Amino acid sequence: MNIARSSIERPLMTWLVILGALLGGLWGFASLGRLEDPAFTIKQVVIVTEYPGASAEQVATEVSEPLESAIQKMGEVDEITSINQPGHSIITVEVYSTFGGEELPPIWTKLRNRVSDAARALPSGVSEPYVNDSFGDVYGIYYAVTADGFSDAEKHRLATYLRRELLTVEGVADVEVMGLPEEAIYVEPDMAQAVNQGMPPNAIISALANATSVSDAGSVTSDDGTRTIIQAPEGSDTVSAIASLTIGSGGEVINLFDIADVHRERVENPDLMVRFNGDDAFTLGIAGLSTENIVEVGRRADARLAEIDGNIPYGVSLHPIYQQHIVVDEASSAFLVNLAMSVAIVVVVLALFMGWRAAIVVGATLLLTVVGTLFFMNLFSIEMERISLGALIIAMGMLVDNAIVVAEGMQVSMARGKDSRTAADDAASKTQIPLLGATIIGIMAFAGIGLSNDATGEFLFSLFAVIAISLLLSWILALTVTPLLGHYFFKQGTGDMDDAYSGWMFRSYAWTLKMALRLRWLVVIALVAITVACFAGFGMLKQSFFPDSNTPMFFVHYKLPQGTDINRTSDDMRIMEAWLAERDEVTSVATFVGQGASRFMLTYEAEKANPSYGHLIIQTETLDQIPPLQAALQEMALETFPDGEFRTKRLVFGPGGGAPIQVRLSGQDPDMLRALSVQVRETLEASSDNVRDVRTDWREQELVLKPIYATERAQTSGISRDDVADVLLMATDGVTSGVFREGDRQIPIITRMPPDSGVGLNDQLAISSSTGQALAIEQLIEGMDLDAQNTLVHRRNRVLTLTVEADIPPGFTAAQVQAEVQEAVDALEMPVGFTLEWGGEYESSREAQAALGAAIPVSVLIMVLISILLFNALRQPLIIWLLVPMSVNGVVVGLLSTDVPFSFTALLGLLSLSGMLIKNGIVLVEEIDLVRAEGKALREAIIEASTSRLRPVMLAAITTILGMAPLLSDAFFVSMAITIMGGLAFASVLTLVAAPVFYDLFFSREERRAQAAA
């Protein structure tokens, strides 16, 4: 029995479907998880190892190399990179993207075991490597906390309180605090008095180490078997108590304050400084559980903060830097507005061309399809995020087409006098299989992307899933709900209407088609010529991997020469803050000195720790204020900071953090790598005027002071190399002697020489452990060498790798500048053992294209097979597939005329466009076959069938094109919207003119043979 007839004859079942879709959709929308981006597993782990006193090259050779060698033996590892600094190794390990998130924990366990085994062979003095597999957490609810007038200790207690309270909120996974002021207890001995008292520095350090130590004191068991724990005596718990410590050496006992100044203050060179609108601050980042609705988590966190507001002291303020839950909520609201506008546009257009009855029927079917999709999204745990919402928008053009085809066929049949059941039977029986085949083909256009087993498939799975659900649901509802609503709304005619397609529009189209069939070879030549020209024009399109975000926010990256003190960097950042504070369009400025912010967006990548680095997160009132502000800020920085590297960067929808243009140089000789980098830099700057801020990731070399140990004199005096190093350490940064416990804090106790002592490095005293004699350092060394060293050494897959990076000016894409410089750079000759390869957006784009290139052929093969099986022939599918390359014509014209880049979303729009074109082609060719089967001549059948498809094709195109109009103001979807709008306008011409012409070419010889035989 025909599905459409059954839906009318058994209305109860259809009404259950309607109510199920409607109520289920409302429930689904209220219950759906909401995220900004799809839940995506970052398949990286970071290994941090300390090696105090070692140079960057020693760290690379003695620490990173052994660990990387052990890690490389794992078959799951795709890439290993490391950053080697003096005393510090950071190794990043990335596994193959084909591994799913659930497979990672055992891989990380295996990696930890490898690292642990390799660590046993590391040199003495190397810390235990720390393996961090959670650095990819997203702290999307991100605050800066200011507490003007509060002491550092009070700020720490405040941060502890806020973190503890927020961790109790349902759905919160973690709360990260960064930027709290770092304090230390400084013990500054007067070495002249200490030597006179016979008190060596080691005695002071030893006494401080035991002052606050926690030790086990055992336990006692009474006669009745009761066990009592004994605790060790409590250590010094105040600064004055530490100053009152008694120290004994050589039979002498004195108080620490007799020979040293003890005080508590901020660390002079902290790892990180944070300010908000110029005021000292610390940050509070809240990460939600991946299974939770971030909008609800954010609301609960806001409610909790409101509850404890009375307990927060006056003067403490929480300033939002980024509120993911509000961004996501606004995106959901904007989607609802766009959806309502799209449905309204469909209703209005259909009312104009088919009457208000058809408008209600098709509009209601479309609305039920969308809300029903939300119901199934909730059932299958598909969150509402940027990609899944985009999938609904992409599918919108194909969703309305099924209902229009059935409604139009049913309305025409009823106008000719048939009852609703017969009309529904006629309309659906001819189209239900072609529509099903076309729907499956439309789904398969995205299957290769969504079902790919790599990172692309994980990130875009919701795109495929939502399109599959919505298209299948649209086919089901078009064959059930549309006939029932048509039964209620469409009026049965008197039967005297012989031709429903006698209007002027149909007659004009029929005449145009007759002319095209007569001049079919001219039409084909014209189409080929236009297609060739448009493919040539495709190369003129701007290429952009991801568009800029529509969040009114941008970043500043500031870098002083390597080795610059963090306080100097901070002073420069204060000048920028003061300048921005005078700008009316700036709403807030968050400043980070020493490293980047917490990962507050999935696509945000923070810069690694570096005292010479400064970072600003600037928010404006509107998006259009950003470009002029960027230009003015850049101009100010060029004048004010001539020795600094100043860059501004927009927030993008996609991976960020790296430079758009990157050239990687690899080899084993650091000096040769630096020499080659100079060649690459000069070539880049000579090849294009659009290259900006060329730099290397190794940065500048730093001057290193190296004492020359006088072996014979020093060893005769009983003073070793380590003793000399300890004296120099104590004279500069200080020796960490112990910890001062304050609640859950452990404040370091640092012993150092008084900064204002006026004693030079050569005059520092080293005390012999064997003789007790005090000797000046200059007596123990042959002098000091000043050496320029690499202090930021990068490795990639165990090979030294230096990357030359460059930015591009506003208004240009990375692909444009890449094309200008690539040939000249590739022509550079590399010495034996050295390689050059491209990174940046070029590499990211190629990797994405490779992933798509591997997935799409399989999808296309399945689509071709389905089209062949659908017709059980070869010529009809060939006619349809000849149209697909020509769909690019409208896309090129649309993007070139609007000067919008061809981005990743445009590629998705092009796939959607192909699906719509194939669907229209299948239904049209099937209709021509059916009319020919009735015995009509070829051209008569072509004209009659094509005329009957004119209104559905045109209405589907018009409603889709106008439905995309609201997206033209959306930064993420504008490229896709123009692709579909321009492409579909031309695709409609292809369906209504090119497809009939190709059909005539393919079947005219068969027609002539049949006539000759007759």
C-alpha cells in the first residue's frame, strides 16, 4: 500500500507522528546539551622535566633525547616536538588522529610507563618527568578577580575559597586559578658577620630546611591495645619565629636574626603577572564536564557566585573575560531567530507562488522536520553546537524540497478533479523512490567527512549525523504529514482543468526549452565555456581555512628580545593598557605577562612561559570597531616599542595560536640552522610586500656568563665546582632552603645575599668544607667567559628544527601570501642533511584537504552506485553527474562578486549544493522517463516533464536562497550562505535547461532508430 494514501486513511497514526515530532522536539530543545564547539579530544600529552643548571642544548641532549627515543618506540605516536630551555624540557607527544577519545587512557598509561623507565637513566639532578594529559581542558567560564587593597595572603585565601565553592557546583569538572602573587621568605645573611662567627652558609640552609619540616614521630601502644599516634613538634609558623631560629656550628650557637635579615615579600621575577583594566588580578577558569550542558553549568556557577556574594569581602570584583555559556545561549537564540525567519520566508514564498494552503502544508512539514531532528539529536546525545547548528542550516534547502515535490504534485492532481487519496497516491508513487534515492545521495555527500576515523571525523561527526537524521525525517514526513495536511487544506477541482501548467511562466519556460533543444550543441558549448571560465576564476578566489569569529575580541602578542626581564615586559604592557584605557570603544583589557591565558576556548592556544612575552585580550563593543583599533594600536606600538615585536590577531573559528606563514628548517647543526633561517627570512621579505613580522621560534641568542674553574687552586682549597655554583646561586637568585607552611600554601624560604650589599660576583666568599677557610670566588676561577647561547631550542621528531614565522596584513589570506613566496623559498638549496618544509595554515589546509580527499572518493563512489541502481541504467546517472562540476559556476560568481573567501564552511556548502542538484536531477530525469513510458515522443516528453518540475525546482531554490539571507550577517556561515545562494541560482538553470539538453543528446539517436524501425 502507498505510504501517502495510508497516512490519509489512517490519520491517527499520522497525528501521533506529528505530536511525537512536535512535543519530542520541544523536549529535545529544552534538554539538548549546548556547547560552543563539538566535544573534541585533544590527542596530545605534555611531559615537563626540570634539569637545574643545564644549558638548553644540554637539556635537549641529556633529557629530551632519551625520553623522546623511548616514546618514539610506541606505534601510536604520530609526532614528537620539544622545547628546550636552560634547566627546562617540555615535550609534546601527539598520537595518530585515528584513535578515539576512549582509546587514549591506556595509551597515556603506556606512555607514562615508557617515560618512567627512561627516566631512570637520566643524569643526576634531573627531576621526575611530569606527564600532563589534561592540559586540553577548556575553562570556558573565565573571570579576572581584582582585590585592590588586600594583602597577597588574603588574595590566596580568597582564591582558595572561590575555587572550593565553585567545585561544589553540579557539572563543574575543574576550577583553575592562575596569576596569584608569588611570595617568598627571604633570608639575607651578612656574610662578613657569618664568617666571623664561624657560621657557614650550609649551616644556615640546614637549619632553615628543618624549621618547618614534617616528620613521622611514630606511635605508642598502651597495655589495653590502644594505639596512639605521636606527632612531631610543630615548626616555625611565623616570619619572626624563623628569624629567631638558633643555629649551631663548631660549638657556637647564635640566633638567625643576629647575622641575617629575614623578611617576607613578593618574588621579584614571578612566572606570571595578570592585570585586568590595569589593576592587579588573578584568573578563575571554570571547566564543565563534557557530558553537561555548558549553558546550565554556567547558570549554576553564576547562581553559586550570587549566593556567596555576601561572604566575599567588599572591594573584591569578578570581571568576565569570556563567558562561554552566554555565547552559546546567544548562538542558540540566534539559531531560533534564523529558523523562524527561514520558515517564514518559505511560507511567504509558497503563498505567493502556490497559494496560502500549500504554504501552510509545506511550512508545517518543514517545522516538524526541524523540531523532530532536535528530538533525535537529544536521543542520540548530539549536542547543540556550532557544527550541528550549521548542519541544520545546510540541510534546510534539501528539507523543503521533499515536501514541495509531494505537495505540488498532490495540489495539481486535486485541481484536475482527483480526490485527495488518489492525488496523494499519484504524487507519492512517482516520486517516493527517486526522492529516497536522492535523499540518501544527499546524506552520502557528507558521509565521508562525518564517518572518517580521524580527527576530522570526530570534529564533524555531528554534521553528518544531523544531516542524515533531518533528511531521512524530511522524506518520511513528506510522505506522511504532507499528504494528510494536503487532505485537510487542498481543495478538489471540478476536473475541467486540462493543463495545470498553462500559465505564462510555464509557457515562457516551455518556449525557452524548445529553443535550447534546437540549439542543443550551442547550449553545451556555452555551458562548457562558462564552466571552464569559472574553474579558472576559482583560482582567483581568496582561500581561507577558517573565518574570523563574530565575538568582538582580539589579541595582542608582544615579544621583547629573548632574555628580557619580566618586569621590563610588564612595564611595556602598562603603557599599552594606559593607551587602551583612553579608547571609548574598548570595554575591557586582560593582561598576561610571562605566558598566555588559560585555554578558555577549544581553539585558543596559549603561548608557553617566557618572561619576555606579553599578551592582551581586548574586547570591544562591536566587531566593526576592531580593524581601526588594530591599526591604531599597531601604529602606536611601532613608535613606542621599537625593540619589541608587536602583533595583533583576530579570534578565529578554528585552530589558532600559530603564525599563518611558517617555514620549518631541520638538521643537526644549530649554527647552520640559524644561517639558513637568515636566507629564508631575506627570501620571504624580497618575494612579497605582504609579509609581516618575520621571526624564528628559536628567538635571539642570550649572553651567558661562564666562570672558568681553576682546577688546581680550587681543589687544593677543598672547594668543588658545585661549591662555586652554589655560591653564585646564593649571590644572585638565592638557594631554596625550605618551605613556610601557611594553610594549604607552601611559601619557599630563599637564602640569598642582600641585593644592596654592593659585593660583586668575584668578591663572593666560598667557605671550604675541609678547612673552614673563606676564599673569594676570584681566587677559585681563571676569570669569566661571555658566551652567546641558544636558550630556546626546538626539536621535531628528535631532529633540531627551527621555524621561520611570518604574519600577513589585514585583508589578505594566508593562501594569497603563500602563493607569492612559495616558489622563491622552495628554490633555496639546502645543504646535505638539512630539510625545508612548509607549516602554518598551508600545512593545516593540506592536511584537512588530504583527510577530505581520502574520505570523499568513497562517498562519491557510493553515490554513483546508488544513482545507477536507482535507474538501473548508465545514461541517466551520467546526465545527472555531468551537472555536478557545473555547480561551481554560481559559487565562483557569488564569492568573487562579494569578495568573500572560500573557507571550510564554503566547502560544506558546496557539498550541500551538489546534493540539492543531484536530487533535482534525479527527480527530473525520472519524470522524463515516466512520461516517455506513456508513449510520448522524446522532445515532447522532455518538455512536458521539465515543465511539471519547473515550480518545485524554482520554489525550492527561491526558498533556500532567501532562507540563507539571515546568515549573511553571521561571520561563520557567510561564506557557506553565499556558496549555496549563488550556486543554487545557477544549479536551477542547470536542472531546468542543461539536464533536458543532455537527455536529448543521450537519447535522440535511440529515438531516431525507433522511428526508423517503425
